[in-house]
Amino acid sequence: MQTKKTTIISGVPRTSVMVAALRTLNTNSFIKEQLEKDEKLDAHLLPYYENIYKKENFVSKTKLSVYDPYACFFSSTEDSKTIILNSLDKIAESCPKVFETQMFKDHLIDSGLPADLTVDGMINIIKDSSPLKAWSLVSFDSFNNHMALRTKFIDDYVLSNIDKYQQFVILGAGLDTRALRMPFSNSTTVWEIDFPETFEYKETILKEAVKIIPPISQARNIHISGNLAGNNEWISKLEESGFNKNKPTLWILEGLLMYISNEDIEILMNQISSISPTNSTMLIQTMSEEYNETSKVQTMFTSPLKDEFKSSTINPEQYLIKCGFTKEIKTFNEPDLEKLYLSPQSTEVGCSALTGFTIGYK
Ligand SMILES: C[S@@+](CC[C@H](N)C(=O)[O-])C[C@H]1O[C@@H](n2cnc3c(N)ncnc32)[C@H](O)[C@@H]1O
């Protein structure tokens, strides 16, 4: 699907592809669920069904449905498969014992693979698989659940506030496609900020994807390339592109802050606050300090990314309080979201110790 080589496969931008891959599997689960409920799909789901799902319908086992019809375009590339292979190399190097654990063996059996598969065997299978099949083989249920909860929570928050703001800014936007798939009106602008290599990949792929899946959003969508850590160039670019610092804004920082040091987070938060009037809102996702490096699932997840993680916190509210987003602050940890979306008695466990979502108003 992709014709041009980009640098999405290295550094922190590659994490956006990992996220998109999990969203693809969850989106396919959503379509599968719709098909089981009703033989006939809603008309707006047909382009996805005809062009994507009918060709490759790898699903996740999450009980929560989310729908991001663009995610598959980002995760069906050879670049995305290279990201898996590089991650497996890293896991083999830094925690080879993971492949010998019962948890991993259970995952292999669950995926229809031999339980005694070695890391080299896995690498060979991935090499011979389509990118999407490869992602389905390396995605643990807990990652899929985490991504479903996270996507659903932020989607719902945006949807219920969509008419309250004309300015939405998504920092570390990666391959987030809310600017296309949410029903924003034409009086809205959605800015996305990330590194140039992320946008190079995103724009190349979306140019073709929107021909297959027409966006429902009518918002203006502006990409700002820049570094959000210890740098203020992005603010001038934002203002030069029409951002009005006197208009309330909804700021979304999903899957970003763990890649920024605490010192740079403080600078970033103050930068955001300096261009946010009263009634602006900030939604941040943070990684908990409680996350357990020795936990096997975390090791699978964190080992390829450990060079990228720069911060964690047990007190995300402080980030908001310190920069003046002090009203009605509320944090939702993953178990809260599981209760909200799955069931009050839910025993599902995502990477629950891993992340929380905090919302505060100015
Ligand atoms: C895990 S991805 C999350 C993407 C998106 N927010 C989502 O949840 O789908 C993290 C993204 O943050 C971006 N990022 C990390 N550090 C950054 C920085 N200092 N400046 C700009 N973008 C950054 C990465 O390039 C990547 O696209």
C-alpha cells in the first residue's frame, strides 16, 4: 500500500504505528460484532467492509468496540512490519526469557501457533505474514483492551464536547484520525502537532485512504511539525496558522507525556496555559509510576520502548494544577474505564497500572 520510504520506523514516531495497529484490530472487531448483530451493515460502514475487512479481517478479543476506519492504512505497510521485527529483536536481546513464560506460551496457543516457538521462529513467521496478520500475532489481549478503552474514552469525551469548542489541538497526534472521523462542523479547526516524519508518513497514506473512506468531519485540519519538548517554535507556528489564543480550546495529549521528561512537561504545560483562556480544557494521558517493569506483559510492551519512556507519575493532577487548569480535575484510571464501559464487576485487566486520563478546566 505504501510506495515511499519514510523514517516512521525509528525513534518515538514509530509508537504511533503501534497504536494504529491496535486500533485496526479493534476496528475489525467492531465490524465483526456489527455483522453478528445484524446481517446488514450501516451504509457508512460499507466502504470499510468492502475495501478492508473483506480482504483481511484479523480481529482483537476486546469486548469494547471502537471504530477508526483509517488505522488499517497505517498498519498495513511494510514499514509497520519492520517495526514489529525490530521490536522482536529488542525483546530477544533484552528479555529473551519472556518467550519461555506460560503467559507467552498461552498467547501462542491462542494465536494458533506452536507453544514451543522460539523468538527466531516467531521472527520467521512474522516475515512471512502480511503486516496485519503480523500485528494480530504480536498483540496481546491486554494491549488491545487498553487501546479500546483509551480510544473509546477520548472519542466519547470529544463527541460530548464537540459543539463547545471551535479549536481542538491534539499534541503528539501521531496517526490519530479524529480530525477526519469525528463529526466536527466547518467552523472548527483541529490542529495536530508531531514530528515531521510522522506527518510525512501520515499524509502520504491518508491522501489515498480518504479516497476510499470519505471523512465525515468538516473541520479544517492543520498539521504543525515540531518538537514539543523544550521548544516553543510550535506555538508561533500554531498562531501563524490562525489559532486564536482568546478562544477556549480543547487540548488533547493522548499517549504523549510518557515520552517527555518531567522538566519538559512542566514547560509544555505552561506553554499551553499561556495561550489558553478561561473555559479551555486539557485532557492528558499519563503513565503510572506503579507500572511494574517485572510484570511479563509490561516487559513485552516496555522492552522495545524503554529507551523512549521519559516520565511517569502517580499524581497527574499536579501537571494541570501547576499550570492553572485547576477546575473540576478528575482522573480516570483504567480500572475506572473498565467499570464504565465493560461492567461494574469487570475482571478484564488491560495494562491497568499503566495509564490514567486526567481532565481539568481553566
Ligand atoms: C504513542 S504515539 C500516540 C499518538 C496519538 N496521540 C494516539 O494516541 O494515537 C506518540 C506520539 O507522540 C509523538 N511525540 C513524542 N514526543 C514528541 C515530541 N517531543 N514532540 C512532538 N511529538 C512527539 C510521537 O512522534 C508519536 O507520534
